[in-house]
Amino acid sequence: MLDRCRSMVALCLRSLSELDPDAGPELKRKDDVVDDDYDRIYQQLIDTQPTGGSVEPIILMVLVIRALERIADHATNVGKRVSYVVTGVRS
């Protein structure tokens, strides 16, 4: 999930710097995969029994995957906005 988010940020920054309207659909595809990763990992964390009676590590991991999922969403939004600025067509 982290590697996917990193590649999405790199792609959206490249799209922005080069004004590449074609990165939008690729970012959307990658975002869908990150969303699936989030759902899968979240379910695994929910099913995890706390170790040592503490739920803190589980809660922290949920916060981490939520932040990564939001980073992917922001990268997708940047790609969509670049596409709109270049083409004038909303996707």
C-alpha cells in the first residue's frame, strides 16, 4: 500500500510538472487498488486480537492506513485537476 501511494504521488507530481492530462486515468486505477488494500488491511486489523491487552498498536495502524488512503485520494485529485486545466474537460 505504501509503495502504491509513493508511486501515485510521484505520478501526480510528474503530471503537474509536465502538464500531462493522461495521468488521470492511471491514477484512478491505482487509487482503486489502494482502496482495495485499505479495505483488506482494515478487515485484517479488525479481526486481530490485541497483544498484551493493548489495542493501541491496532488503532495506530488503522490511522496509518487511513492516512495513506487519503494521500492516494489527493494524488488522484491532483491528476484530475491537471487533466481539467490542460483539456478543459472534467473527468
